[in-house]
Amino acid sequence: MEGSWISILPFLVVIPIAVWTKQVLPGLLVGLLIGSYLHTPSLIGGMETMLHYIVQALIDKNNIEIIVFLYSFSGLIGMIKTSGGIKGFVEKAAEKIDTKKKALLLTYVSTIGTFSAPTFRFVTIAPIMRALLKKVKMTTKELGFVIETTATPIIVLIPVATAFVGYMVSIIQISLQNQKITEDPYTMFIKSIPYNFFAFVIILVGIYLSFFHHSKSNAPTQVETEAEEDWHTCHPAVSKDLPSKPWNLLVPLILVILLTLFLTWWSGHTKANSFFGAFIKADVLQAMVVSLLITILLSAFFFLFQRFKINDLITSFVTGGNDLMSVVLLLSVVWGLSSVAEDLGFSQFITAHSGWIPQMFVTPLLFLFGAAVSYFIGSAWGTWGILMPLGVSIASVSGVSLPLIIGAVFASGSFGAFSSPLSDDTNTIAKILNLSVVDYARYKLKPALIAAVIAAVLYTATIFFI
């Protein structure tokens, strides 16, 4: 279909509805519905078209692999929680840590084994820090800030074995397909990582606050006065009712990381002449899915050997997997919306009407716009789904580096996940540390804005070097 202004209508309604409802899914659904009726303007035809786009997205081989990966990954985390892996890790770590320096070093070093998802980071690290808050000698807000800088900002930079990778690659894939760009989406993701400037800057801010800044406040908080006896109640994953088995966390994580690296290499070793070339030629998504499935099977036997009941393991796996069903729904709608907008002529419209933007301002403007959207909707994943098709379309018109644009879109979503009072990250860490969500979000907004401004400047300057 030839591009016209109606092709951008589905995207135009998404953002205001998402901001108004504080949820991204209603906006995406309305956008998909409008796009479907614009494509097939009849009462039944519009609904049939919407169903068609969702079904087409769900039967795509790569999309199915992504859904299997997300569900299985969350299911594995559920099994680890039920088997006492997280609680055991927290208790063992709390026994060994007796100084602020050790506690903060643990926060950073533990990222190696708990980088799978932000919530996973929070439930393994925040209870430890809550139990040791008197020794850490930081205000609770400062502590929450430091913990958060080791979660989403780091996880978005890790290319394997995280809950984010499959989603991020899928968003790039549908955007590249819409533009008829034949680049490998995973390779594009790897190339975009150095350009996620917000993540790098906010990590550096967290390191400064951890090791070089001395808190001026010595006033005790409720968490400080009750930390040691109450930390077991801060999250169900560390409940007193669970067993304490740290190896039930470490063994599955070591398995999934090693298997992912090995099978990724194995997938590409016959297509390349070098060790590192094998990783470039590999079918990374399939390798990650297979590695995860093998890990789940081996972990289940490991837990059964410890006499955990098979019914409990199955229930925990299904419960954990169901926690990400909202993400699967979000993905299916994002895929459908991108496809219907493309069929309405979205790319052609952007090509015809965005050439007037000076090249040096394309990336910083896209980043700042995305940062504002992500702050008001509180969703990194929702922001990426909305903006990535737009960003890739503009990049193809303006001649701006595609990895730079992709990195800027991911950075904009990271800003909202970190700073928004509506984000899951903010609410989870505030609950564990017994903080007011609004006060805590207000506290970290200033450094987040400073990091965003620095990132915008870097995006403006980078155009002259690539």
C-alpha cells in the first residue's frame, strides 16, 4: 500500500493511550485495532484482519522460538525459587559479608551469576543488602539506586542468557523485515550495544555512588532498624518456609551460561574458519533455546535427586512461565501492529516526510523522545516495541548508522525502566527495601536526567565519528 498519513495513525494513538492508562498494552491493542480497520474497513473484516496479523506473528518460526525461550526461562527461575536456590544464596552471602566494601563488591560481582533478569537480580541482592544495611552505612535510597544500576542497565548490555535478549532481537527483526533490510538481527543487536550510552553512564554513576561518595545522612530508617530479623519477609523468593540450598541457584545458572556459549559456537563452527567467526555465523536464538531446555531438564533431575516433589517442580515451572505471559501477549501485539502499519505504508510515509531532519539531530531527538515515552509508561519493552520500527525507518532514510539508532532506542527504554515510578524495577526494589515508591523515584530522577543529557550529547557527537 502506498504511504500516506493514515499509516502513522496506529502509532499516534498508542503513546497517548499508554500514558493515560499507565499501561502499554491497551495502547498497542487500540493501535492494532485501528490499523486493522484502516486496512479492511468493514465491521467483521477489521476484526478478521487483526486476528490474521496476530496469528501470522505467532506462527513465525523465530517468534515461536522467542516465546518458548521467554516462557521456559521464567519457568526455570520459578523452579530455582521453589527449590530454595535464591534463599540459600542470600543466606550464605549474608553470613560472609561483614563490611560495606565487601557488600558493594558482592553487588557488582554477583552480576556474573544473576544477570538473567532485573527482578532476579533484585530478589538475590536486595535482601542481602537489606540484612546488612547497618554495615553498609548508606541511606536506603542510595542503596536502592546502587542495586538498580546493576540490574537493567547491565542486563541490556549482555548478549546471551538473559530474559531481554530474545525480545530485543525480535523487535529488531520485525523492524528490519519491514524495511527489507537483510542484516542479521542478532548481529545488529551486538553492534548496537556500545551505543546504549544511557546504560553506560548510569552504571558509572552507580559505581561513583558505591565507592567514592560518602552519605551525609546517618538517620536510621525503618529498614535499618529491622533489617536483620525481617529480610525474610521482603519477597516470597526468600521466605522462611523455603529450604536453603544455594547450589540450586548456582548449578542451573552455570549450566545455562556454559551450554549457551558452547552450543552457539557449535551452531556456527562449520560455517566459519575461526573460533570467534563461529559465534558470528551461529543461529544464536536457537542455541539459546536448546541450551535452556537442556538446562531445565538437567536441573529438574538435580532437584528430584534432592527429593523435591515432581508436582511442586512442575507447578513452580508453570507458575514462573505464566509470569511472562503478559510479555508474550505484548510481543504478539507489537508484531501485529508493526506488520499492519507496514502494510498501510508506514515506511514509505516516513521516507517521504523525515528527510528534513538534520542528520546530527536524528539520534538524540529519537532518544529523548523515547526517554519521555518510557518514563510516562514505565515500560522499557513497550517503548522498544513502539519506537524500533520508527527508528529503523528513519535510519534508512537519513543515512544514520543503524546500530547507533538501535542503541539509542534501547537506551531510551532503559531510562524509563530505571527512573519511572511506574516501572517494575522501581516498584520491586522499593517494596523489598521498604521505601516509598514516589519518594524513591523522585530521588533517582535527578541522576537519571543527568545521565540522559550526557547520553544525548554523546549521540549528537557520535554522528561525526561513524
